[in-house]
Amino acid sequence: MQKSMEKRLESAGWRVGDAADFLELTDEETAFVELKLALADYLRDIRVKHGWTQTYVARVISSSQSRVAKMEAADPSVTVDLLVKSLLALGASRLEVGRVIARAA
Amino acid sequence: MQKSMEKRLESAGWRVGDAADFLELTDEETAFVELKLALADYLRDIRVKHGWTQTYVARVISSSQSRVAKMEAADPSVTVDLLVKSLLALGASRLEVGRVIARAA
DNA sequence: TGACAGTATGTCAGGTCTGATATAACTTGA
DNA sequence: TCAAGTTATATCAGACCTGACATACTGTCA
């Protein structure tokens, strides 16, 4: 695993220390977090591409600015459900969502 | 929308009546439910293909038989998170999950 | 430097989801 | 038909997630 990914995982609220510590994450857990990170990144991409603020996005998806920030950070308190619903609310298609998830890790 | 899909949505706990009632479901909501149904169907496919019982799957994913049944029925009380985690626990890859979601509605 | 817009982080009450349990319904073979 | 195996449905306490709010941080412009 690359350092950059470890950093993302850490800031996403997952402890990633030395090799021994890292073994605490099973393959499934890693896959799940990466999947969440992919959705989170995509959410930010869409927002930035359109020049929207987190506050604006929050209004569109009936949430709050702070939660949008947490979503983009793939915070552990954010579910895949919320990410997917948000993406759909912002106009992304089911096909798009699937492709984002399927993108090679 | 086909009758068969309306039936799936209904049994998944979503009210689908006449045309007017149907309008209560927004496009996003429909896309989200269909996404869940796709994951649910895939979970059942994997299980049946391997000849596993719901009880066995429950043990593998550290859950209960009743919840596996609800998952396969795409019950409203089941989240996408749970479906995705379960699929990953059963050996499905992130790529596979993405493809299932992306499959044309 | 200050003021401002935007983003990040911490907290929490209320609502939702989860595994577990009980039990009903369905299938299949003898 | 009965019994055993499997799946479906109902319920609930405890765990978790959510939007909202407060506040801190960051960048930018004058």
C-alpha cells in the first residue's frame, strides 16, 4: 500500500500505523474504505467542477455544510447510503455511481 | 415502469399504486431503490450459486438468518452499507460491486 | 492587518439500523 | 401426512448515523 493511501485512510478516521498495525484491517475492510473514498472523491469532484460551495450542496441534498465536509473526507460517521443518495441528488446516474465504485483501486 | 418492477418495489416496502401515487417517488429515490435491489439480487445469486443457506451466510458475515432474508428482499431496514459489506465478506470484489450497481436499470 | 467566504472539526438529541430472538410459512422427502 | 430444513416476518434494545449548531481553521483580497 502506498503512503498516500495510508494518509487518506488515516484522515478518514482509520488508524494506519506500521506494518503490524496495518494488519488489523482485513481485505474486506480495506476494500470497503477504498470504495467510500472513491465516492467521497467523486462527490468533491462534481462539486468543484461546478464551482459549488459545500453550503450550496448541503442545501440541494437537504443536509448541512459540516456533513458535506465529512462526506468529502469519507469520515467514518458517513455511510455509503448517504454518499450514494447525495450523488444521485446532485444528478449523477446509477451507472455513474457504479463506475466510480468499479474504478481500479 | 414494468409491473414486475413495481412488484419488487412493493415487496421491498415501497408503496407503488396507480400512476399518481407513483409520482411520489422521485427519480433519485427510484434510482436508489433499484440500486439496492440490484445488490440484493446479486447477494442471493451468489448464495444460491454456491448452494449456501441463509444461515450459513449469516455466520460468514457475522449476522443473523433473518437479516440475510431482509437483505435479499431489499427490505427498507437494510442499508447499502450492509449489502456492500456482506458482498465483500462473501468474496466479491469492489469491481464486481461496481459492475452490479452500474448494470442498466 | 482585518474582514470575509469557504472549509474543517467537535458535539449531541433524535431518529435509524443492527443482530438477536421468536415464530410463521414454505419445501421436500419418506 | 409428518418431520426436518429452509426462508420469511415481527419485534426490540442497543448501537450507530444524521442534521444542526458552534466554533476553529484556511485562504484571499484590500
